[in-house]
Amino acid sequence: MCLSAAFSSLKSSNLISWKKTGRLQQTLAGCIELTGKTLHSGKVSTVKIWPGFAGEGRHFEFRSKLIPASIDFAQESPLCTTLCKDGYKIRTVEHLLSALEAKGVDNCKIQIEGLDSEESEVEVPIFDGSASTWVEAIEQVGRKESLDRCGNNAEKLAPYMNEPLHVSRNDSFIVAFPSPKVRITCGIDFPKVPAIGCQWFSSAAFHDSYEKQIACSRTFCIYEEVEHMCSAGLIKGGSLDNAIVCSASKGWLNPPLHFRDEPCRHKVLDIIGDLSLFARSGSQGFPVAHVVSFKGGHALNADFVRRLSGII
């Protein structure tokens, strides 16, 4: 597939305009292979990330099935983002996609497999609960210019907001305002957990400062909710090694935190991963806008991308 066909899907609208970034599409300079324990199933999986062709974007390969990292295949699931196609599911993709989007890996093939060759569902490893392991692997292997199957490079485009977009569920919301640069502002509120409480974090960091400000922020949970999550079949692989855990009465059970507002920063990490599902044809997925989120989560993030895509 050459680029004229690939870019035919990038059509501007009243809501967004696709504009040149002044950069060429990138891919990995080599292969990344990592194995680790997963958060929700508790099983072990292996991920291999291969360089991709310009204009083809990011896609997963599981049981020889290709599943694009696109909102078209996102399925609502508790406490993670899941991609599903033809009955095959890949869970907890958000940290990996966050790292790929923020580090500018626009095109790649992500092969994933578990130990059970019969299962139709697999999960991305959790590592320490942050995106640091993925960022370090990307930095180690490096990036290079993507070429399409005809040998041509490709200009990287980005979606610029033309007007505000707002999505809400109960008292949670995410809104994007037109802006010449990417900015993310995130708020969380846990009034019954004083050690977390109400936090706000705002950063223009997306490419340059992502590694230091956002990527190392780990997933978190409330200790009093652990039993309920376990009974729901979740966090079977959860431990104090892959999450920061906070008790309503005792505070943080496994300090120190990387940042005072680490929970809020981790939400930003998730937002970048989830909004990357708007990417297509090797373009930037995260909109060039000031994105403001309050008490958001994966389901709300997915609703926002669907609205951005015109699906809802």
C-alpha cells in the first residue's frame, strides 16, 4: 500500500483539521522483545515489536490475526483498555500505546502471545505499573524514518482541534480546547482517601519530557477495593511490585512515591495511551489541543475518541 491510499482516510472536518507537523513518520530501528507478568489475568505474555511501514500505523498481531490499535476495535472493559476483533482480545494496551505515541513510534507491528496457545485472549505485561520499561526499550533500540511499501517516506500529520469537544459521564468529564500546542491537564478526587485527596497535574510535556514527568508514574489502587476487584476476576497478577497501593485509613502501603501527585500523573499516562487510538495511517493520534480531564477513566477516554471520530 502506497501513501496516497493510506492518507485518503485523513479528512478534515468542522471539528478537526489534519495538518503537517514538519516531521517524517518514524518506526523502530530494530525489534523489541519483552516478557512479563500481566496485571489482571496474572499470566505471562511475550511482546515483540517490529518496525512498520509508513502509512500503516500501529497494529497488534495475535494468533495470526491483525488488530489495529484503533478506536474502531476498542471494547469497554473494567480497569483497562481492550482491543477486540473476530473474537480475539488484547487487554491492557494503554501503557504500551502511551509510550509508542509519546515517543513518536508511528508505525509498528506488535506481536503478542501467551503461554496457552489455545486462548483467544491475551494481555500486555504490566511490569512495574508504569510505561518506563517500554520507554527504555524504545530508547535502547532507537527509531528510524519509516518507508512505505513503495520505498517512500511520509510526512507525519496531526489532528488540530477547530472547536471545543466535551464528553461526560456523571461528574466525570474530558474536554479538549483548540490550542497551538498539546497540553494535558488532569484532576482526580478521592475524598475518602486522604493520602490521595484532590490532585491536579498540568503539563505541556508530550514528546520531550514524557519520560521524566509522566512515563515513570505507576498505576494505583485503593486497598479497601482490592477484595472487590479480586472477586470480579481482576488484578490476579497485582502486587506491591506493580502498583502503588493506598489505604483510606493507613495511607500509602508501599512508599516512596515517584511524585507527590503520582496517581494524577498516571492518569495522564493513560489518557495519552487511550487517545492514541485516534491515530490512523501513521498519523499522530493525540489531538493538538488543551485536553482537560476530571475523574476520568478508560471508558470516558474511549467515548471521547469515538466522539472525535464521529462514531457517536
